[in-house]
Amino acid sequence: MAEEFLRIDKLVKTFGGNQVVKGVDLSFNKGEFVSLLGPSGCGKTTILRMIAGFERPDSGRILVEGKDISGLAPNQRKIGMVFQAYALFPNMNVADNIGFGLKIAGMPKPQREARIEEMLQLIGLSGYGKRYPFELSGGQQQRVALARALAPSPRMLLLDEPLSALDAKIRVSLREQIRQIQRELGITTVFVTHDQEEALSISDRIVVLNTGNVEQFGQPFEIYNRPQTRFVATFVGTLNTLNATVADAGAKTVTLGGTTVTIPALPASARNGEAVALTMRPEAVSLANGATRDIVLDGKVAEVSFLGSVIRLKVDLGDNAVNLDTFNDQRTPPPAHGAPVRIGIASSDVLVLER
């Protein structure tokens, strides 16, 4: 059974009459990597700053290993934090930046130097100790910021959108390094991001936030494939929405594009003649020969987007349109713009969201 490490209990925070965190309850396990995911203004950074002690909650508690730390100053919490801006001291070299917290804590010089070298090896920058921040790339500077946060051996690591200033290729490489280091140290980590791919790729679990509320908390597979609210379904990944009409609620059938199809996920509250929104991910839609899926619809290619390993087609279905992803096959070019196509959808992949 997983051991609880961090508990956020009914946390509330208001700025200027605007409640940005609205009674949030969360529980994180020891050694877990959890991402707080959501759009700007959803409260994710405010929650992180309250965990760190840089903001005080209006009400609620923050407990670490069962002890309430809500009233402690940041330097009493034994928490390391990496900011969006690297915040390295420009007048200090890499070694002094990493060892700054150790020096303030009074660690003797020999032990401090050994710890700095250990951190340089951990982040893959051995031999860079005498360089200054301006001599490093953005990715290297962020690794130094990570080493500085980890040097005092904190019991928890907080990361506030640490990759947002980097280009795409470096972001992917550095997030993999961060995850590898986190696993190696076994440190409980809370990671703030608005990048869905980032959260899905490196998290043990994800908290999806919207306007100060938790919309869903679960593993990446659950968040993506089984969204519990319309917001989660539309915010995380790309979603197709097809308008349909309930034909027979008892039989769970709907009329879609002049065809009657069975939708297992049709809710019990549906009523005959009611308009419903059927949703599915682009990868759940395929070009079909009429026999591969139980929902088959005819349409016309409206757009072709080449995305490298994946080609995304937008297919006009008349009253609806749908995006589908297909792998790039060098031997088979995608259908041309305007070409007639037949698409297939498995009814088991269809979700029905509240309107």
C-alpha cells in the first residue's frame, strides 16, 4: 500500500476578492511524481507556492508526513524549489550557485565541495563548476538550478514550469533527465505545467485544475482515455465532437449522419429525441473499408496536415467534421484534399459528455 507523504486539506486562497484556489483536497504518495496541469489562472502555481511557504492559505492545511507545515517559514520546510526563471546568481560560478544553500546552512567546506561535485555528476555537468551562468545554455542553467534545489537534500521537490523558456527539443531531453533524477533519488515531486504532453509523459499522476477546482486526479492513462468532465476531455489532447440525436434511449441507439448506431456509453438519463454530443480521440477514428468498425460514415477530406510520423486528416461529414490520425507510410500517400473517404469508429471508444 502506498504511503501518503503530502496532504492538501481544503486549501483556499483569495487575491483581491478573487478566489483562485477553492477548497482543494489532494493526497500525494511518498516518492511520487505529480503534475499540476491546467490553463493560466487555474491556481496551479498558487498551490505550489503555498506548499513552498511563499504564500499563506486563507484557510485549510498542508501536511507533510502527517505534520501541519502551514505556519512554517519556507526555510523551515525542507523543500527544494525550481522556478520558471532560473534565478541563478550571475556573479557566482556554477559551483558557488549549487553550494549557496549549503554555505548558508553552515556546511564545512570539504563536505560542501564533495556535495557540489556529486550534484554536478548527477546533472551531467562535471567540469562546469568554474563557469558562470552566462557561459551556459538555457538547458544547462536549468540543470544547475535543479542541482541547487537538490543539494541540501530536501524531502520534497517543487518545479514551477521549469521548461517553458526552452526550445522544444531541449524541453523533451531535460524533462526526461528530470524524471530520471527524480526516480534515482526517490524524492516526492510536484511539477506545475500547462503543457499536456509534458504532464502525460513524465507523471505518475496528474491533477487537472480549472478555475481553482480539481476537475480530475488520476494516472495519465485515465486522464486521457477516461476524462470525467467536459473540461478534462477538451483540455487534455484533441477531441472530436459529433452531434447526434437519441433514437431509442432504452436500446442505447442514436442517429448520426442518417445512420442509427449503438453507443454503449449513452447515459441512463438520455431521452428519446434529445441532442447528445459524441466524443472520441483522433486516434480512435480510422480510414475504414466498411467492415473494420461498427460505426462507418462517408465523408470528404477537408484538410491534410503532415505532422511527421503522423498525418492528421480532417474529414467533412456534412453536419459534422472529424479529425483522424494515421501513421505516415512512405509507400502510401494520404488521401488528397477533397477526396471521398469512408471512416470507421468503434462505438466502445465513444464517450458521451454532458452538453
